[in-house]
Amino acid sequence: MKDVILMAIESSCDETACAIVKNGNEILSNVVSTQIEVHKKYGGVVPEVASRIHVENISMVVCEALEKSGCTMDQIDAVACTQGPGLVGSLHVGVQAAKTIAWMYDKPLIPLHHLIGHIYANSFVEPLKFPALALVVSGGHTELVYMKEHFSFEILGSTQDDAIGEAYDKVARVLGLSYPGGPIVDKLAKQGKPHYKLPVPKTEKPLDFSFSGLKSAVLQCIERERKAGNEIIVEDMCYAFQETALKTLVDKTKKVIEEKHPAQIVLAGGVAANSRLRVLMQQLVDEIEGVEAVLPPLWCCTDNAAMIGAAGYQAYLRNEFGTLDLGAQPSKELCD
Ligand code: KG4
Ligand code: ZN
């Protein structure tokens, strides 16, 4: 079969990214321009500021990705982009760029779901094996997604309130740590000891998640300790939060493995970079026969465009193209 080379664009939150990807698993270039330093000042992503920086950076990022790949536009078979979910202004910049390039060079356009990108980031490690179970854990999502085959997504459980990455970021803020909180809490938790006790979140449906109560429990615990005249040991609080939050992820993943016997577990999204989660997942699959875990390398856990190129390849094979009148979909559903 002829090689398929895609240009992929991602701009759903605070990373402006473009990649050139061959056959869904060979990265010819992968350029990510992050805005983290700007948003750090505000303790989180400011949507208006994010959209403006995307506008300033998008052309540069696209040109750099093309140049680094050594390809010309003649060699590009289609242009893929993240259509949603995400921040509407941020998404709009990437979608407009993709549409403009597709129109100018007469290329097919492939609109994609951001989480499908995160899941397919794993194909840079090894091909997906079905049935697969994806644990999608990012700043905006916490989802258990069952896949019978390529591009078949069944959501078995999702968060009823905050996403896990959001909980990491909020807890970090409460503890006076900087944004994004996930990597810092991860690091400090390693130096922490079992000391504080936090309640394990409960949900109505057994495979759903809930993290806002856990964040409140951290706040209440801090209050109690302060009232008692005790200093907060930040490392121990990070440890308590992380162990409790990750326990619900691991327990529910285990439940699905026992019920549905997937051949492969894939971690996806920014929180997949968490060192403790990676250890716990590996331990979990080591205990159960017939299932393996794919842990994406750290560079492809957080937002990038190569993952959109990997997912775009599957959409290309299925002729799932979009038209030039499509727009950003900030609440795009996984299963539509
Ligand atoms: O996937 P992502 O880059 O953006 C979204 O699609 O949301 O994920 C960003 C999230 C942030 O909440 C960040 O704190 C979290 O991923 N994160 C981590 C770690 N690295 C990033 N959370 C826990 N541990 C980490 N090592
Ligand atoms: Zn993401």
C-alpha cells in the first residue's frame, strides 16, 4: 500500500502543535509550542490569552513542522486537526488553520476528537491490540473507554465532576504549588509518608469517578490541622491525595479487566505521565494473565500533534473526512 503522510494540527488548550506523521506511526516532525510559562502567572489556563497566543504561533509552528519533516505540501495526503473537545477559541485557531491549508492545497480534511488522539498516541509504542481498554486521564477528562476494534469507542465510566488532572491542579493550588500541579504533586508525593487520611470517593455507578469531594477533603484536612496548630507537611498531603485518587483509577480499571478481559490496557492523557500511576498499572497487569499494559512515553502523554496524526491515519483509512464548513466543537462527544 502507498504511504500515507498527514499534516496534523492540535490547539485544544495551551499547546500550539503541528506534526507530520507517516502511516500513523512514523513521526517525521513534531513541533509543540507550549504556553505554560504564560499561564503559570495566573495559576491556570486563561482561555482568552490562550487563543491569542495560538494565533501568534500557529503559522510558525506549521512551517517549522513541514520544514523539519523534509516534506513538501505535494507529499502531504491530508490535513488532520483536533475539532474538540477543548477551549472554543483555542480549537478555532487550529481548525481554521487546517481548513485554510486543506483549501489552499486541495487536500482532504480530517476532524478529530482530542481524546482519540491521546489514545492513539500509544501506537507510537506498539500497535493497539483488541479488545483494548483505554484509561483516559487528562486535565479535562477521566474516562474508561472500551475498544472492540479500531475507532470503536464505548465509554464504560467517566467523571461525575472534576477530571483527575483538574483535581491535581486544584490541590496543588491549595497547597501553594505552581501550575500545572500534576508533575509537582507527583514529585513531592515521592518524598511523602502515610500520615493524613482522606476518604476514598464514592460514586453511584461503580465505574464512574468523582474527584471534587477529594479536593474538598484535602481543604478540610488542611483547615483541621491549622486549627489544631499543626504545620501542613506538603509532601505527606501530596502523598495522601495521590494514593487516594490513583486507588480509584486502579480499582475501577481492575474491575473492567475482570469483567471484559481486554488484551491490552492503554494509558492516555497528561496524567498518564504520573510516575506512581505507571507503577500501579504495571503491577496490576502483572497480576492478571492475558493482559498487557502500554505506557506511553512521557512526551506523548501531554498534548501534541503527533497523536492527532496517529488517529488521523485510522480516520483516513476509513474515509472519515470533513468538509470546509466544519467548525470547532468545544463539547465534541467521543461516540457520535
Ligand atoms: O492531556 P493534557 O496535556 O491536557 C488536557 O487534554 O487536559 O493534560 C494536562 C493535565 C494537567 O492537569 C496536568 O497537571 C496533568 O495533566 N499532569 C499530571 C502529570 N503530568 C501532567 N498529573 C499527574 N502527574 C503527572 N506527572
Ligand atoms: Zn489533552
